[in-house]
Amino acid sequence: MQFLAAYIMKGRMQAMIVASTLAILSLLFLPISIVSSATVALVTLRLGSREGLYVLLSGCAAAAVLSLLLFADDHFALMRLVLWFWLPVWLIAISLREGRQLSGSMEIAVLLGVLGVMGFYWLQPDPAAFWRGVLAVVAPLMFQGQPDAAADNLKAFIEMIAYYMTGGFAAASVYMLLFGLLLARWWQAGLYNPGGFRTEFLGLKGHSYLAVATLLVTALIWLSGGELAEMSANVLIVLCVFYTFIGTAVLHCSFANMKGSRFTVPFLYFTLFTIPHVLVLVALCGLCDTWLDLRNKLKPNGA
């Protein structure tokens, strides 16, 4: 995808075309928005906040016009692009450009997700009830064509996950935001600093203050009850997003030091994408690395 990065960096018009076109396509296939937001982030990382803002605003205007012509509705595109992806990734890219700390910028993204969860609980008297209503519309589509036994489990399924949908939605948004930032950083390294992204990503390490906050939130879940425990659980889901990246970097380093790393490293990522449940263990690994420096401890003798 470096050819796309090279095209984006040719000028403002090229960046605007890529960002707006991909934004419209993301209305049809949401993951494309990762590449769209990476366009804004790349320009910001390389050329600064002003150029990034220019691409953000002009791309947003172009996307609104295209959306109006194609779908006769520009409001949805504008709200999602500016508030959900482009504006946050622009702010985080500024922090990375100025602070040159990838882990710090990722922590900011996660904290934005945490604020989103807390804000939703402040605005919505009963978040679980809100998500029950949403899931009551969406979930039946998941059970179409399934046996009656599966349909009978629909109510239990909705009830089970409704309490954690706020955190799950926020975590998914933060994941997409961070994937956009990491893609932009990879593009930047490929164009101007070959090999730099690998070193930066594998060196990811969390700060102790966030790890302590994560432990305190976990304690609140166990020691409190009611809405506070529920909100804490949703906040913890978002915090775990950061530690899945840290844990992945730790395990990548460990697997890369093994014999047959050509196979073990791809197997690691294959497992992460095909068995999402292991992300809990990966996040725990990332959290422990804050104090245990697991990269060195997991090195084989003589490495």
C-alpha cells in the first residue's frame, strides 16, 4: 500500500481525493474508513497540524458533496467522518508528531474512548436499555435461517451483552482509530524511515499510571455494584484495547526470537484475528509488561 501513501503525499488535492473517496466507500464497507483516516493522519504526521486540518476540512466537504450526489444524504457521512474518525485521528497524529511517543499517543486514543463511555453514561440514563432496543432490531438478522432453538436464545443473547455494548462499541471505535494511526505511521516510515515502524511498534510499553488506573477500575468492578460496577466494566473493556497492542508487541518479540520465527510470528497474528478470545490473555500480558519487562524475560538463553 506504499504506492497509495506516495500518491497522498504528492499534494493537497491528491490527499483530499483519497480521503473523501475512501470515506464514501466506507459507508458501504466500514473497515475502509481505517485507510481514509490514515490519509488524514499521514499528512498531519509529515506536514503538521495545519496541513492535516486542511485535508480534513476539504476532504469532509468533498465527501459531503459526493454523499449528497450519490446517496442524497450528507449528514451521516459528515457526523461519522468528523466526530468519529477524522477529528480524533488528527488530534492523535498531532500528539505523535509533537511528542514522538507512539505509546503515549495510543494512550490518548484509549482515554478518548474512556471519556466516550463515561459521557454516554452521563447522557443516557439506562445504557443497557438503549442497547437492548438497538439489539432487538439488529440481532434477529443474525439468527435468520437458524433453527428455532437459536431464535429462542435471542432474548438471552441480547440481555447478556446489552450491559457491555457501550464498552464494546467504544473499544471497536478505538481499535479502528488506532489501526488508522498505525497504518499512517507505517506509511510514513516506509516513505521516509524504512524499518522505523517495526522498531517503534515492537518497543511499545505502557506507562505505570495507566496500568494502576486499570487495576483500580478492575477493583471497582469487584467492590462496587449497580451502575458504577457496570460503567467500570465498560471502561475496562476500552482500557484493554491498549494492552492488546502492548501484549502483541511483547509476544511478537518473543516469537521472533524462537527458532522458526518465519512461521511462529505469522501464526501469532493468525491466532489473534481468528480466535478473538485470546485477546484477553494478550491484554493481561501487556498489562504485566508494565512492571515485569517481559520482552527480556521471554528471550531465550543467549539471545
